[in-house]
Amino acid sequence: MTKPSRRKQILSFSIFIILLAQINLDIFASNFRVSMGILLLPILIFLYQKIAVMPIILVAGTGVYLSRVLIHSLQYGFALHTLADFFPELIFYYVYGCLFYLYFRKKEYKLPHDHCYIALFFMDYFGNLSELICRLRLDAFTPSLQINILLVALVRTVILWAVITGLSQYKFLLISAEHAHRYQRLILLISKLNSEIIWMQKNAVLIED
């Protein structure tokens, strides 16, 4: 992949993650937002296999952070503490991204269908835990918050499993349709060759006669 196309891929994928991150819920902790943006990273691995994971995480995480600050400032006015309030979300993206990169680099950037969802669950959990520790320090380890971030990780992993399973089935159907089309063309070619052979045989008989 050339440098311009690689940069274009990083920018376009990062923008998709930033936009999807705007679908979020602010729950059980101040400014702790649960979004669907991070789910796009495993889906991109499934669709494109090897992608520039760390550059995408750096650009997307920074973009999500700046978008949070911008939207909050437009709604309530800008204050210096706003920069600090949303900074822990940047930690979530960086921690998740590093774990994601280390895991899938060993898997050659392929999304297997067996134990990868367990790994993705723990990536989500440790990313959320890192963000909560930045926000609440030791209070992040209260049983209620731990249960909540475990549930968040579970729900996002189940959604991810459902999306990738659906894409797998769709991809299988496309491959099956393509194979059927190839077989159809092969059969037509064979029948055409057979008709040509029969015609040649008839001509040979006529010539002999």
C-alpha cells in the first residue's frame, strides 16, 4: 500500500470511528460515556485484515476526545476543566488500541472465530477500567462499578459477535453466488465445446464420405 492510500485509509477509518462514537450513553459515572465507536476496529480487521491499528487509534482517539470537548463547549461554554474532564476517554482508546494491536499482531491481523471474543471482552473491560481509574482513582473498584463495566464489555462483545457473524454469513452467500456463477459459465463453455466437437466430427465424416 502506498503512503497516500495508507494515509487516506487511516483518515477515513478514523472519521468513521469518531462519527460512530457520537452514539453514546453517559451512565453510572461523571462524563463516562459508553459508545459504539470502538466496535468498528474489530469489524475493520474482519473486512480488511491488516490495517494500521495504532495510527487509526491515535487519530480516532484524539478525534473523539476533541469532539467531546467541542460539543460540550458549544452546549455549556468552554472551560479549562473541560479538557481534563474528557481526557480519560482518550486513555480508554489508547489502552484498548494497544491491547488490540498486541493481540491481533500475533494473529496476523486475522479475526478468528474461536477465542477472539473472549480477548475482545477483556480488552473492553481493561479499557473501561483504565478510564474509570483516571476518573475516580480507587473508587473505580467498587463492586457496582465493576459489575457495570463488565456488563458494558459483555454487551459490546455480544453486539460485535452478532455483527461479524452476520457479515460472515453475507460473505459466505456472496462467495457461494460467485462460485455458482462460475460453474454456470463453465457448464455453458463445456456445452459449447461439445457442440463444436460434434460439428467437427460430422464434418470429418462428410469429408471421408
